[in-house]
Amino acid sequence: MSKSDFLRVAIDAALAAQDVIQKYYLSNLAITIKEDLTPVTQADVETEEAIRKVISEHFPDHGFWGEELGQSNPDAEFTWLIDPIDGTKSFVRQYPLFSTQIALMQHGEIILGLSNAPIFEEMAWAERGQGAFLNDQPIHISEALPLEKATLSFGNIVSLAQQTSQWAGLSKLVARAHRTRGYGDFFHYHLLAAGKIDLVLESDVNILDIAALSLIITEAGGIFTDLEGQPITTKSTSVLAASCEALYNEAKAHLS
């Protein structure tokens, strides 16, 4: 594939972030608890700074919305969405289910997404209309399967557990699925995009967690909405992603 200037810079930024992450991973880091009760470390902040530095050198007029450093130039045509270490809880407990998420929006539409998992040595990306790739190889969702033959993965299901009707619906969905796992974080989205699992449910997320992944899944041929079936926006807090429409509709019906 031919990479756009945007994608080449995003890859360079992700590699700069990876250098910071590898410096701190397996170290004893001081942890600060933010107002939303999630942890942050010096590694998170330095990783986002490294990403912004690379991008700003090439696109000084672009805006940013980052997990740790907030928003800048909010009226810009192009805005980069950054979660430098998505899965900080995993990072500080020294297990590898964390990643760097970088997405680019143009006038509110996601046009590029990159998801890099340095410990897994997996970098996935997509540009709108150009397909999805994992480590430079094109990827595609699995063939259409009925729920009874599908693999379901879920993560962050706290809010589902607090709603009786959706929790009951999830129970029925789990009972019918061929196999269930809780891969969570970036990992089940990479698996879904590459055709290795078939359905993902998640709640308690924000746009910085899922912007890049939403484009990777749809460019791989999948469906990606919130649990109510609405398109992903900057206010989205949940995910229902599937490899085919029939499977998506079955899952949505159970959760409605």
C-alpha cells in the first residue's frame, strides 16, 4: 500500500512513543490517581509529549486532543486524538495488554487510525477507503458465522452489570455463543479486524480509547457502533463490533 503523509507521521509518532514506553515498562513508577479515578504515570505524560512533538514538527497547524495533556487548537481542520498508553492499569501492573492509540479527525470525521501494542509487536492501522493493515499486511474480518459458531470477547462490562435488562441479555448472548473470552483493550479489536474472533462488546470507554480502532475494524470490513447501534462520536462510551451484519443484529437484539 502507499502510505499518506499523515500515516507516515503517525507511524513515526507511534515509534517515538514506543521508545518511551519501553524505557519505563517493568520499572517501578510513581502513580497518580486522576479525578476520574484512573491512574496516570510519568510514562503516560512523556509518551504523549513524544507523540505530539513528532506530529507538530510536520503539521504545526493541527489540533490535539490527548488523554493526559488535553485539547489544543480545537478549531483546527485536523485534530489528532491520542491515548498514549491505553491500558495504564495493565502497564503499571506489568502485563502487556496496553497500547498507543492515535487517530486523526478531519472536520469531526475519523480519517486515520493507528493502534500500536509494543510488547505484542503489533501495529495496526487504517486510512479511510484504503483498507486495514497489521504489521504491513492487509487484514480482513472473518467470514459470516451464526452466533452458535462465533467467538465473543467482552471488556469493561461494569455498566452492563448495573443494568438488569442488558445484563440478562448478555447472559443469553454468552449462552448461545460458541466461545467467549474477555481479551479486552486493544487486543480483541486486533483479533476481530484480522478475522480471528467475531464479536466484541465493551462499555465504559471514551473516544480516545476507540477512535483509531473503530476505523481499523470498519476498514477491515466489520461493523462498529455503540451498544445502542449509534455511530461512534466523540461522546460514545460503549462498543458493539461484529464481523457481519447478521451477527451484529443478533447481538444488538439481545442487548436491547
